[in-house]
Amino acid sequence: MIPYHLFRHRMTIQRRTITADAGGHQITTWSTIASAVPCFVQPGDGEESERGGGRQPSQKFRIYLAADVDVTSLDRILFDGRTFDIEAPGKNLVEFDRVARLDCVERKP
């Protein structure tokens, strides 16, 4: 298990909000709900998926953080100039719910 002192990385959590403009079109905005959140980012497996008529590579990551951090699968993570979508949020890993793992995939521009 990852001890707290290994949470050497810092990430930002953003929450999605969807609103409608005057024409009724949906507008997605992202608001920062937490910054400088201690975490540990661990690269995982790479894979390819079908998107836009072609194969797109993607890189999976596991992000470990304190279990009491407010984060959901509708949020996204910003770390080191990169953006990660959360595939599976908040799997508590240790006794007393102290450490959680987020399964994420890096979003490519």
C-alpha cells in the first residue's frame, strides 16, 4: 500500500457543469473544486480504442489519494499539464478508508 508520505504529486480536481445558452444549446464548463491535492500518479497499461473512424491510443493511470477527497466519475483531474478522465472513482484500499484509488485515462487533445 502507498504510505501518505509518498503522495508527492499535486493535482487539481475540476467539476463539470452543464447549462443551456439562450438558444437552448448545452454548454459544458469546468470549475476547480480543489487544487494542490496530494496524490500519487502511477502509469498503467496503454490500449487502443475505436474513435472517429480510426484507432486512438490511450494511456491508463491509477491515482492514489486520501479517501475523504470529494471526487466523482463526472469530475476530471489536471496533473502536470495533462487532463485525466475518471473511469472508476474512489475504490477504498486500506482499512479505515484512508486511501482511495481512481482509475483514469489520459485525455488526448
